[in-house]
Amino acid sequence: MTKLWGGRFAKSTDGMVEEFTSSISFDSRMYRQDIAGSIAHAKMLARCGIIGGEEAGRIVEGLTGILHDIEAGRFSFEVSLEDIHMNIEKRLTERIGPVGGKLHTARSRNDQVALDTHMYLKQEIAVIAGLLTDLQQAVLDAAEKYPAVIMPGYTHLQRAQPILFSHHLMAYFFMLVRDFSRLEGVWSRTDLMPLGAGALAGTTFPIDRHWVAEELKFGGLYDNSLDAVSDRDYILEFLSFASILMMHLSRLSEEIILWSSAEFSFIELDDAHCTGSSIMPQKKNPDVSELVRGKTGRVFGHLMAMLTVAKGLPLAYNKDLQEDKEGLFDTIDTVKFSLTVYASLLRAMKVNADRMSEAVRHDFSNATDMADYLVKKGLPFRQAHEVVGKAVLYCIEQNKWLMDLSLSEFQQLSPLFEIDILEALKVETCVEARNSFGGTSPLQVGQAITKGKGIIFRQKSVLDTYTKSNI
């Protein structure tokens, strides 16, 4: 097949090279963006008097027909035509004749592919922003559903202090808030239009880049043509955002896996989000959480791959940059799946409040409160720490918990203990007492939930803006 760029070549491309250099197997998903960009470009060429109005009309009509063919499954993509751009341009020329060749006036595949990728990522950012907000809402709903459930808080995966289950959930909510903020930054850098940069140096034709940017709903333009065609920072930023988001979901996955085990039994996952064993009939495996945890490494890999691709490239465009898309597309798909399935999983899970309460009443997680009690009675904290440490050792030797000690036993440890120590060591008291800003007290968690509702309201406004800023 004759290449659209084949005039300089006296020999046809080796079939193996065609397959190796082709990107149509994955960049075909950008057909809507490619066609929309080409339609805007054709209209601009006519507005600027570079091609005739009737010619632009025929080009637009031809591209619209190709769009319908692709969406109806009547379009066959050809590896020999390399990419989505050449496949569409070749079909356009077949449909409307030589005038189709005028579409590429004042344009290069370099700025064209950059445009398509910017437009595609903008569209997907809007979708992901919506899914991320929905997951935050699911976390918030779960926190509101279980406002008084107390569980062990952990450090080093050892029981540390009693906390509200809702407080634990809200920690993930605010992680996701930071993720949304990072995504907003990605949007601002993706919302720049590269078209009009040409191959690298701009064009000799009197084009109107600002009109095209407005037509395609971009918020700004690249200021430098070299930068426009070679920049992949916005992809790197998206992959970085996605990696941090997936890290957060992987941490949550690890906790879901632990909590749903028989050893913890803090929660029960819905059957719809688990699978069984082919040999062990009793098994109910948290496969969704395990898969999200596993796919996190895949997303990390795409970030490292893209950083490696970009690190040694001279300006401007290099074929290496074709490697930007497969990892990007796979990351987008992985993030969308993970956000969607986790919102569903959290809404369907059941919390075993009694088991959590039982766990926190049979440990020494109220030991810090015992030390704080002594400090409030005037004992320096380090001395209080030593007293409580000895109390814990005594309990271990006597097979007791701190709440099992009598007042006389407390007073043998320190004369500062009075009858109110028994009230001070109740887990409910321990939780309520942590009323510092951001703490686990019901008051603080309630305020955090209220704040969360306001955050979600703002994010929905941002999401609305993103949706309106896509074609």
C-alpha cells in the first residue's frame, strides 16, 4: 500500500517494521478525538481563507460519515496505515477525493497526536473525577452509617488506641480528597491545546490557534511549538496521580482483606464481591481487594516506564513518544475499574460492630489514657509511662486487663489513682476524650463528616465544569 508519506521512499516498508511501528491496535480508541480535532481544523482553515468554504464543508461531511461508520462497526483499521490519524485521512480521501488531502494543511501528525491525547485524557479525567467523588461519597456514607462503632486503632499492626470506625474511614476520605486535588492539577496541564505547533516550528500558514482552542473547549494554548509536540508532562502527572491513588486503594485493600478474615471478622464482604475456591467449599475470597492491590504494581510500572521513555529525549518529537499511550490507556482502565468496584464494595459490606467492640475491650489500648490520667494528677509523663508499663506487666502475669484491676491494685501502683480511674479507662471515655482537632472523638468525627459533605459539593461543581469543557 502506498504510504501517505511515501514520496521520498523508493522501497516499500518491511512488513515486520510496519507491524512494529504501528500504533493502530491501541490508538484507535481516540477516533472521536481525532475526528473532532480534524473538523475544527478544517473549519479554521476555511475561516482563515487557507482552503475554500465548500472544501471545508465536504471535509466535515466526510469526517462525520467516517465517525458514523466507526461507531456502526463498518470501519476496518489497517496496520499498514500505522495509526488512527492515517487510517481516517486515507478513508476520507477515498470518500471525497483529492480535497481530503487538504485537511493536513498547516498540521503535522506530531501536533495532531498530541491534540488527540490531550482531548482523550481530558475526557477521561472528567469520568475519573466523577468516579472518585462517588467513592468518597461511599466512604462518607459508611462513616455516617456507623457513627458509634469503636475499633482498635493500630500502629505496627499492633493494637494501639481505641478509635471510632468512622474515624478510620474518614482517614481514607481525606486521602481521596488529596487525590482529587492532584487530579485538578493534572486537568490544568492537560487543558492546553498543542494543535498549530506543526511538526515542531509552527507553520507558514496564517492559522488561528485561539479559535481552534475555543472550538475544542481548551482553556489555554502551548506557548512554544517545540514544547507543544514533545511535552508529555501531563501524562506523567496523570500516571503519578493514578499511582498515588492506587497506593491509597491498595492500603484500603489490605485492611479490607485483614478485616474480612476469620482472625479479625470485623467486616463481611457481600457475596457479589468475593469468589470461592475450586477445591475448598467453605472459602469466600476477597478477590476484588486482592486484584486492586495487585493492579497497583501495574500502574506504578506504567509511571516508571513513561519516566524512562521521556528522560533522554532531545527536542522535539521522537518515535519513542508513541510508547506514551498503552500505559496511559491501561492506567485509565485500571483506575476506573478500581474506583467503581470499591464504591460498590463499601456500600455492600457489613460491619461486625460487636466483634470490633469485643476486640478493643480485650487489649491494652487504653494504656495511654491511664498514663494521661496520672499526668493530669501531676505526675510527669515519663514517670506515668513507667507506672503504666508496670501495670501492663502485672496484668499479663495475672492474666488480667487494666479494667479488671481493683482500686486497691491501682493504688499499689500509684497513690494518685482514685475511683474515677475506672471511668477513665472505659473505651467510650478514651474515644470521647480525644477531642483535639482531627481526633477520634464523636464531635470531631461528626465535624469531619460535615466538612466532607462540603468538599463533595465543591467537587461536583468542578466535575460539572470538566464535563462542560469536553466536546
